[in-house]
Amino acid sequence: MDETLQAVRDSMIMGLGQLTDFFGFSPVMGHLYGALLMSPEPLSLDELEEIVGKSKASVSMNMRALERWGMVRVAWVKGDRRKFYEAEGDLWQVIKTVIESRERREVGVALEVLGANVRSLEEAAPGLDNGDRELAAYYLDRVNELQGFFRFAQTALEMLLAQSSPPRIDDIVATVDRGSRSE
């Protein structure tokens, strides 16, 4: 492989490893996804092991995780009994899957916890002395602010997931521009 092509491939693999690490996933998952994304042909576990320089156990475990997230799929190569993989090339679909599986759930959990805290504060308030009642009111204000934020996040996620394709950057810029002019 040409030196420049090798450098670009390696840069993409490392960059996707950093990106997945930033979002709380294993960097190895990003390296594997990058190797597959940059390969015009499906790759075997042995080939992936060699490209990313990780053990077969690590590659296998991370590939199963990538399959669960819908980021890779098994590809059959005629005449070869080994298991091969290819990357999901539709990055919008990958992002939607992650948002649906992880972010939506986490926002829901946060809203449940916040709701339980509101109920606890409201139930406890009548039995508190004046000082603690003031503190409970302060807590309630803060929790209500957080609930508002997470409800907004939930709505934004649902709107994003309802899109069949990623929002166009020009539309986002136009919306931001309109908002800054009305201030």
C-alpha cells in the first residue's frame, strides 16, 4: 500500500478510536470500525487483529459490541469459511442507533430519578422545620430546572430520531442565524 494511503488509513483508525473514547466507548471499537470503514473489502478477525494490533480476544469481544450497536455486520466471502465483517457506511444510521439505544435511555432514567426526587421533596416538605423547608424549596427549584433541561433534551432527541436523514448544515446555520437576529 502507498505510504500516503497507509498514513490516511492509520490516521482515520486512530481518530475514530479517539472519538469513540470521547463518547464513552472502547477506543478499540473505534479502531476496528475505522479499519472496516476504510476497507473496500470485508475483513476477517485475523486481518483486523493485525491492522489494529490487538489480541484476538479483544478484537472478537469488541466486534460483538460493534455488531450489537449496528455499526458492523457479518459479510460472507465465497470460498472462505472464516467470518468476515464490513462497516455500516451510513453514519446517520449509526448515530441514530446509538442515540436510540443509549442516549434516549439515559435521558429517560434521569427524568425518572428527578421525578422521584420531586415527589420525595413534596412529601417531606410538610413535616420539615422552617429552615429545612426553605432548603427543600431550594432543592425543588434546582431539580425542576434539571427536569426542564432533560425534557428539552428528550424532545430534541425525539425530533432528531424522527429525521430520515441528517439535518442539513445550511438549515442549522439558517436557524441559528434567525435566532441570533431576533435577540
